[in-house]
Amino acid sequence: MTNDFTDDRDVKIFSGDSDENRVPEDSEYVKLINEKKGSRNIRRAMRLGASLVMEIDRCMPDLNSGVFALPDEQDPMLLHRSMLMVFSMIIGLEQFIPGKALVGTALNVFYDTLKKEDPKLYDDMSATGSFTFYYLAYRRDGDPKRRVAQAFAMLCGDENDEDLIQVGEAIYHRYRHLVRDFVDEVGFEPED
């Protein structure tokens, strides 16, 4: 990954420990520093959301090969595989980004960028209704990866087909963890 999420060249560093440089804890200066730290996290969340959309485009060919490949007669299921990939990324954002405000920021940029860069995929998210099934499966008791994979298999036509379930589990696992890797690279600063 070549994203530079930590580029904060626009941030000035204040140093000095003398009494004349000390600022009371409740001062406007301290509030400004905390806001700047928050805005760096916001900018990082925005870059993360946009970067993941670019990652979708880069990963799309992978959905038709290797562990994700399905027998030839099931090739039209690429739409279902791409919907599961996007859903898995969204779950990854919700799980791995620290703080609801940052999650909301990353998701908003993700959706806005997806709508602009790949309007067909964005429209397919609503048209297929698959996200409803995935969210219901995700929130039920049991192993979320298995439940979501069963929902994938059901959307593909056979919820008991172990090959489809394995493909669903592999997609869910890979793209949810891809987001975790991106979040780790971002290096969000702890918020007070």
C-alpha cells in the first residue's frame, strides 16, 4: 500500500518548556491543539474512505480468480461477489476505525466516492437488496463470517452449497481484514 496517511506537513510543532511558554490546560490554545489533532484524524478518515473505493477497482479482477473463482456456470455471480466485497469493507470500517465520528466520516466519503467513481456498483448496492440480507445475517447470533457467507450462498441460489459458503467466507475475511490493514496504516491518533 502506498498511501501516505500520516503526512501532516501542514502541522506546526510547538516546543519549549519555559514558564513563559507554558499555557494553562483550559486555554484556547489547548482547545485548538485538540481540534487540530481531531481534524488530522478526520482528514485521515476521509483519505481512508476514498482509498478503499480505489481498492475496490484494483481488487475486482481478484473476485474472478483463485479462491473466489466459481465453476463456469456460476460466473454471473460476480455481482454477488462484488456486493459481498463492498459489504465486508463497510463492516471493516465500522469495526476497526476508532470512534463513531471517524467511522461516519470514512463511510460518507466512501459512499460519495463510490457514487462518483463507480455509479453502477453504487446503484447495484440498492437494487440488489443484498445488504439487507448481509446485515441481518451479520447481526444474528453465531459466527458472523459463517452467517454472512450463508447469506451470500442464499443470494447466489443455494444457501446450503458449501462451495458458495466457502467463497463467501473467503471474501468476507479478506476484505474485512484488508480494511483493518488500511486502518493500521492510517495510524489514527488517540482521541481524548
